[in-house]
Amino acid sequence: MEWKRKRNRRRNPLLREAFKMMKAFREEMPHCLFITNRTALLQNLPQNSVCAEIGVFNGSFSKEILNISKPSKLHLIDCWEHQDQNIYHCGHNKTNKEFEKVYKQVCQTFSQYKQVQIHKEMSINAAKNFNNEYFDWIYVDGNHSYECVKADLLAYEPKVKAGGTICGHDYANHSLAIDHHYGVIRAVNEFCEERGWNIVSLTDQPFPSYTLKKYKDIP
């Protein structure tokens, strides 16, 4: 991979940290499958599925989901509104005026896709709109604080079908993740331990995506 080349790591301290992080993950999780990137992750998920992306922003990854996974139904869930900086530290935390422009653009972009439904509300509230065991898989990429990631995982777990999959973004603990107060690793690890899920794959990237399966559903 381009980011793993030694000359790139010498030039970029974050890449050096990310390389060490991924090396540590490989040692800590010997049974985990390490895949190239999010494109490969989507290729491993079933097509013609009912799925959701939690945390959409401008819809760039939503397009990849449509093109690669070809879902029968894709729910795009995002509040598209400014949040307290003490709660949401991400650079995507825009003003409400800026978010409104992004939201309108997303609506325009996906208006041609009948299988796409957009939900402009907090993810925890949106979860109440779905029946239990509705989704084949979900992708969690909203607020990355520990509290919010854990809340999303717990809220959407019963909405995923038996044998289904939970995925998410930014399973990272390097300095940039720490600076942005990411709590993804803690939230995911606690959720797996408490609810009987296991990390079955990670993307080999500076900001890895994870895939979770129930222990009983792992071959």
C-alpha cells in the first residue's frame, strides 16, 4: 500500500504512527482478517441488502456503497446540524448554515436513486423508526466520541438481522485520533465484550474500518 511505503512514513509522522498501530493490531488480533481498504470491505458484504450508513456528511462513501454493494435499500442517517464542540470534535462539525448546504446537496445527489431514503435526525432517534432485525448490515461513522459510538452500537444492534454485520469507521488510537477525542476503540471493544460480538476484519489504513460479527455466526 502507498501509505505504508518507508519513504512516505519518513515524511509523515502520522503515517509512522499508523503503521505502528496496525502492526500492534495484527499482534493483538491474530484471527482478524486485514483487508486493503473500505472498497474491499464493501466487496465482502452481500449485495442486494438492506443497509444503513450512520454519519453521511457529503455522501461520498454513500456513493461507494451504491456502486459496490448495490443495496436494495440504503438508509442515509445524519442530523446535518452543528453540535457542541465539547461533544463533537471532528472537522466536519460545520455551522448550521454550512450543514444545510451539504444536506441539500446530498438530497439532490441521491434523489435519482429510489432505493435511497434520507433521515435528517440524530442517529439514536432514527433507530426508533426501524423494526428489529431489519438491516442486513450497518456502517457506523457518526460522532466518534466514546459515548456516541457506544450509544449507536447499542441502539442499532437489535435492528440488525440474525447473522448480520455491524461495520464502522476510525478504529484508531494514534495522536490525531486522540487529539479529536476519538473513543471508537474503547466503545467497540466494550460492545464486543458485553454483547458477544467479535472484530472479524480491519482495513489496513491510517483510519481503519472494522467489521463485527456475533460469535455464533463466525465459521
